[in-house]
Amino acid sequence: MSKRPFTARFPRFPENGDEVFIRGKLQDDARSFSVNFCLPRPPQTMQHESPPYIAYHFKTIYDEGGNSRVVHNWKNVRWQEEQVGDNHWHIDRSKTFRVIFRLHEDSIKMFVDCVDHPPDYQFQLQLPLDQIDSLELWDDVETVEEISFRYDNRNSY
């Protein structure tokens, strides 16, 4: 069974332009790592179960021999069709990683280290951005050093 080591609740529902910054360290022998943007769990769902609604599942899989890939997916009770691509964001599992997810009404963009370059990955949202209430980090995480929720105050009055 996969380990589900970390859950963070959004202080408020996200809006267009908001960001999530994550800094952490994977286990040196990590096989997989996922960041999940989750919608509220129905009351009958057990905490250790995978949430039934995940707006964005960003997963990195490390295979034997040093090969790795990134999987993008979402879940509406059942997992939907995966999009698989090359892992060019985090090769050396012994190093701390820093990623920023910028949230948009129609997509989530992922940046490595900073946002002053084109996104490293992008995923089209199929579930409403403003219903995401938590972030879950799954699998081979050694430490979570920081998670920051950065809100685009230009949306406020």
C-alpha cells in the first residue's frame, strides 16, 4: 500500500493566479512521488483511501536503471486517461526540490524553482479550480520542508 505522508488544507478555495510552493526531499531510493490537488472527501471516505475527486495528479515514477517519467492525471471517482511524458524536472533524488504550481481556471502550470520561465509542465483542468480544498503528497517523501499558499491579491477587492 502506498504511503500518504502529508496533507495540507488550502486556507481558502483557490482562484485564478494563485500559487502553491513546495520544497521537500524525496527518499534517496524513491520509486514514486505525487502531488495531488483534491476536492473535498465525502463523509464516508476513509482518510487513508485515495480521494474520489482529484483535480490534478502530478506523479513522477523512478524506474530501475535511472529511467524516470512524469504522469499527469485526474480522478472523477475513477482514474481518467493518463498523460505520460519525460521527467526533466527532478532527476537526482538525493537533492531537495522546489516547485511552484500556478493555478488557473482552465489549467495548472508547474514550474521548477521559479516562475520567470515557461512552465515545465501544464495540465488542463477537468474539475473546478474553486472546489479544490487540499493538497496531498504521496509516496516516497522523506521531508516536507515548506508548503506556501500564495494568493493573487489582484483578485480581491
